[in-house]
Amino acid sequence: MTDTAKDLEQLLPFYANGTLEGIEKEAVEKRLQEDEAFRLELDYLKALRANIKAEDMGQSPGELGLARLHKAIDADANVGNLPKPPANENRFWRIAAIAATIALIFALSVQLYAPITGSDDYVTASGTTKVEGPVFQIFFEAEGNQGAISSLLAAEKLTIIEGPTEIGYYRVAAIEKLSNNTRQELLARLNASPLIQEALAE
Amino acid sequence: MATQITEPSDEELIERIARQDRAAFDLFYKRHEKHIYFFIQKKLNDSFEAYDILHEVFMEIWRKADRFEGRSKVSTWFFGIAFNKTVDRIRKKMPDQFSEDDNEDIVDEEVLNPMELVGATEEATLIAKCIEALKATQRAVVQLAFYEDMSYPEIAKIIGRPEGTVKTRIFHAKQALKLCISKFTGDRS
């Protein structure tokens, strides 16, 4: 392939998406008139583009994401509006910070030198059931009643291990180990449930 | 005579966001969040992290709208923010995915594990699987060119690389996709 031919091949995707202009567009069109293989390549790219464009974008955070942004923007604004502490308060905070640092170092050293006896296994929020399956993050619908949510979790052999978090989701785990396919199917069922706004796999 | 109500342009919304106009921000979010989320999610394959990055992108839009100078399209600006934040996250998780030492002349022959394609009998699913198998750098340009219909100068600005690199990347991505698809359909044309 000559350099010019290669250049034109590299421009073809942008002819296919309609963004090529001017001399480059004319050069591509000239080659298209002359070269059957080049026309087939364009057909392939157009089909590829149509296929990619037809892909469903799926679920996005939507209103939930906007609510989280509003909260963060409010927090930003509040930080900006806080009055500056008077200079003579600095001394108190410096002493408090030093005390906190000493306490932290002490706590860390106790943890580091303590014998390791625990495991990384999750237990339910009540601390009674050991769970082995994958963990999901679930935003429940605000209108969902507790009984219906409990029934759903029981039917799917799920249990709450943490939550609600600061942004409002629960961490929920499958009690049993699941294969990748079963996990995906479960995730799809959760997202289809009217009680759930969004479910994400961890 | 009926009054025609026109939607504000992205440029107008950004000007209003720069003045901390919440309504403009909400409208801008509703207009673009799905596309930006999809763009991030496609590269990360992790909806939770994509949600986090989407949040960071919009916070940056809110905080830095006053710095947008209008030298590029608004979409080029915010996709650039999304791209950089996604790349930073991928670099931390998978450093080899965004190596600057990529040799653009080598056709990426990375192919899928055949088991992954057992269920991918439909053409659209097969293409989606093959796109997932591309390098993150190639996947980004394919998505911007074919999903967002962007020109190569715009894509170059978003990914912060020369225009020639964009053209080479999409050329190699196209070859890799062809190879991947033909391997599983037996079509060598």
C-alpha cells in the first residue's frame, strides 16, 4: 500500500461518520469512484458504525447521580461560606491535632502488633450469618416498603451487610457462592425489580 | 402566532453554569450524562467506578465552567475531562492499558477467549465483544468516532494526542475488529 493509499484508508472512518471536509473528502470520494475494494471497505465501516450506534446505552445514574451532585455542590458552597476561625483558635487546634496524632500512632501500633485472628469474610449487618457470595451495591426505591424488600432479598438469598451508606446505597451479599453467569442473571433481575432503583456489582 | 421555544445551546448553558446557575447545570446534566457515562463505562467495564468518575466530571464542569474559553466545542471539552479522569483511573488499576510506548504500527491481534463468545451469536453482540477486546486507547477513539460521530481533530484534542495518532489508532482498531469478527464468523472478506 502506498503512503497516499494508506492515508486515504485512515481517513475513510471519518468519511463514514460524515465529519470529513474539503480536500480530504474530495480525495476519498475520488478513490471511491475508482476502487471497488475501497467502496467495500466503506460499506464495512458504515455497517460497523450502524452497529455501534444501535447499541443500547443501558442504565445510567440519572436522577440519582444528579441528587448526589446537588449534595456535593451544597457541601462545596457550605465550605466556601464557613467563617474563618480567629487566629487565636489555631493554637487549640494544633494541640488537638498533636494529641489526635499520638492517639492514632498508638492505635496503629496496637493493631500492627496484635495477633491476626480474623478473616476477610463478610457477615450480615446483624453479625449472625457468614456470607460467601458476591457483593452488590443497591439503591432501593424510596417508596419500596420494608416487607417487600425483605421478601425480595430472601427470595434471592441475599442479605444486607452494610448500609445505608452516605450516598444512600446498601451493600448486599449473596449468601452462597455464585458462578459468573448466575451473578449476571441475579444482577439483571435486581435491576428489573420495581423495588430497586439501581443495583451494581462490586 | 405560536411562540417557538428554543432550547439553550451547550455554550449558553456553560456560560450560565459559570455564574453558578443550578437550573442550567441540571439541564446540562440531563442532556449529556447518559453519553458521558456510557463513554466512561465502555472503557472501565465497571459501572460503579463509572458512576464515580461521572460524578467527578460534572463536579469539574460545575467548578471550572468559568475557565471554558470556547476555543473548542463544549463536547470536546467535557469528553476531554471524562477521558483524562478515566485514563487516570485505568492507569492506577492497569498501567499497561494506557502505555505511552504503544507501537502504533503493530496491529493489535489480541483476540477473545472463544468461551467468551459462546453466547455471542448475534452480530451486534459479537461486535460489542470484539470492541471490548480492543485496547482501551483504541476503544476510546472507536467510540468517539462511531458513537459520537466526532472528527479526528476533535478526538485528538480530547485524548491529547496528535491527529496522526488518532487516524492510526482507528485504522488499527478497524483491522483488529475485522480480524476478531472474521475469526468467529469465518468471514475472511
